[in-house]
Amino acid sequence: MSATPPAAGGPDTGTPHPARVYDWFLGGTHHYPADAEFGAQIVALDATAKYGARHNRWFMQRATRHLAGPAGMRQFLDIGSGIPTEPNLHRVAQALAPDARVVYVDNDPIVRAHAAELLHGTEDGVTAFVQADAREPELILERAAEVLDFTRPVALSLIAVAHFIGGEHDAHAVVARLTEALAPGSHLTLSQLAGDEETAWVGEAVDRYTTGGVTLVPRTRAETERFFDGFTLLDPGLAQPPDWRPELGVGEVRDGTRVPLYAGVGRKR
Ligand SMILES: C[S@@+](CC[C@H](N)C(=O)[O-])C[C@H]1O[C@@H](n2cnc3c(N)ncnc32)[C@H](O)[C@@H]1O
């Protein structure tokens, strides 16, 4: 979210960045005062933002439990992976499937700086990080193919990242390019800021992010479902994160608060 370029060689700490603001929402330690200040502005608009971020994270964990468990996935491509937050996706996947191969992708150099924390996986599995932009799907597919076999099913995740793609970039075309590279039986896990909820703060948040130089695109249920073209949405379909298969949760905190995100998992036909 920087109008001013970062000093050569160092992160731009003076303006908020989505990955670090999200880290602040989650109670992490990898953010700067500018990120905390921006996060607090968003919380002032929506008091449930931190709850929603935690539930987005729990959704990732439950989806991964399903994918590495009953769905039998052994290859994961997590785009917009974020600053490491325990448990990360590979921990959840490799706890169930120690041979799982996981490629993380994020475009933020701060995530790369903390990638070493991500890369401790099982001996039988593989955990790798690629710094790349989701808007360059060809590059991501090329780099991921060094670790993943795209002739076999891959679990692609785009969790709380598609809403940062918009403007001149067609998010649906980006996701379609990624998903057309996947073999049948692959899965897509995605969450997205809801645009048809009656929450006035969403428009305010979009304005704040835009002012900070970040694209934030809320989408309707139908627009979000379109990301799953060619996939069969698993039960219960698109849901608020807390409502997606809560029975797979471990130690989650629920108070019935509405979370304005659409979350779902689909299986490629
Ligand atoms: C809200 S965080 C979500 C992190 C994680 N997926 C989760 O749900 O817990 C969004 C992440 O997407 C990354 N991101 C935003 N735009 C991106 C893009 N165009 N390409 C790759 N990563 C992007 C940010 O750097 C940030 O780490």
C-alpha cells in the first residue's frame, strides 16, 4: 500500500501493507506501527475484523484437514500465503500426510523475509516458497512445477487474496488460468470479501485501502461462485468461514458473529 517506493534493500515500513495488517489482525508480531494504525482504523469501521481474520485462518485449517485427509490431496499450491502464522498450511497437511508437497506463493517481500519460518516441514514432504504475483499465473505455474506434478491433482488455495486482484487485472481470468492447469480431481479453496452483505463499512474499507494504493474488490456470491467454474462445490457450498464444516475444527472460538467473507472448496470435474 505504498505510494512511495521502499528504501533500496529494505521493506517499506512507513506505509501499511496487506500482509502485515493481516498479521496485526491475527495478533502476530510481524508488523510495524503503520500497519497497526491502519488495522485499528479498519477495526473502528468493523469491530469484527479480528474475529473474521481468525475465522478465515480456521477455515484454511479445516479445508486443509479435509483435503489432506478424506480428499487424499498430496500437493498444495497456496497463493497469497501471508506472513507465517502457526499452524501454517503445510503443518496441517503434513500432520495428516507427511509426504505432502507444499508450495507457498506471495508477492510481498516481507513474507519472503519470513519464509524460512515456513519451510520447516516433514522429512518426507517438501515445503517451498516462491515470491511471485498472483497476476502472473504463468510464472507461478512454471516455478511451482519444479516441486509439484501438475499431471496429478493439486489443491490450489487462494484464501483472502482474490479480493486484492481487480482494476485492470481480471481476477476471474487469473484464477481460470491457474485452474485450467490443474488435473481433474484437483481442488480449489478460496475465500473472498463479500460485496452483497449489508455492511456499510465494506465501502469505507475499500476507500481506505484505495487511498493507501491497494486494490480491494468485494464480490457478490455469484461473482465468487464464478471462480469455481469447472469445479463442483463441496458441501455446504459457499459459506461464511465459521459455517464451512465446523465439525472439522479444533479449539475454535465461535460467538455467532457474522463474518462477511465467502468461503468454499471445490473439486475439479
Ligand atoms: C489477507 S492475507 C491472507 C493470508 C492467508 N492466505 C490467509 O488467509 O491466512 C493476503 C495475502 O495475499 C498477499 N497478496 C496480495 N495481493 C497479492 C498478489 N497480487 N499476488 C500474491 N500475493 C498477494 C498479501 O501479501 C498477503 O500476504
